[in-house]
Amino acid sequence: MTMSGTAAPHGAAEISEITDDTFAAEVLTAELPVLVEFTADWCPPCRQLAPVLAAVADEERGRLKVVQLDVDRNPRTMIAYGVRSAPTLIVFRGGEPVQSMVGARSKRRLLQELAPVLEA
């Protein structure tokens, strides 16, 4: 990260954090498909996935919105979607979950898994 105030390097997109209270507005009513990472501070695979999600958010800007939800601070949404482990990734389109993935993965694998959602 640069401290000079210059633009973030490619792959360093900021991932918005959402809550139980903002979930509907940020995810269910979004015009773009939304990739939600259900994450936790104590989760090593979540930390491993963070730079991958930032890179995907940067690369797919304008086609995909990427957000994260802390499961410890926001149990209502986690329970509503049956999330049982972190990280869980759920893609929503038109207010409905259309794809779910569990565990850390490489950028290449994630983009391959997202391709059907992004092309539809």
C-alpha cells in the first residue's frame, strides 16, 4: 500500500463491509451481481482469501460488486442463508442467491467459478 496518496495498485480494490441491517440495501436490491464473503476475524482462510477478493473486485469492477459480512457481528444474515463455515462465498443476482462456494481459492479458480454468473 502506498501512503503517498496515489491510487491503489491494480488488485487493491476496497471491499465494503456490510451488516445485517445493510444487507438488503447493499445486496438484495443491487443492480449488479453481488459476491458476499461471509467472514470472521479469527479465520485464517478468510485472511488468505482477502487479496484474491480485492483483485477480483478490481478486475470485475462494473460487472460484479464484492462485499464482506462478519458472521460474528451479523448472525442474522448468516443463519438466514445457512452459512456454516467461513469463508463462504454466495453470489446474489436479482435478490436471489445463485451460487455458493466454501473455502479459500485462487483468483483463477474463483474467476472460473464466477464466469457463468458474470456472462449471464
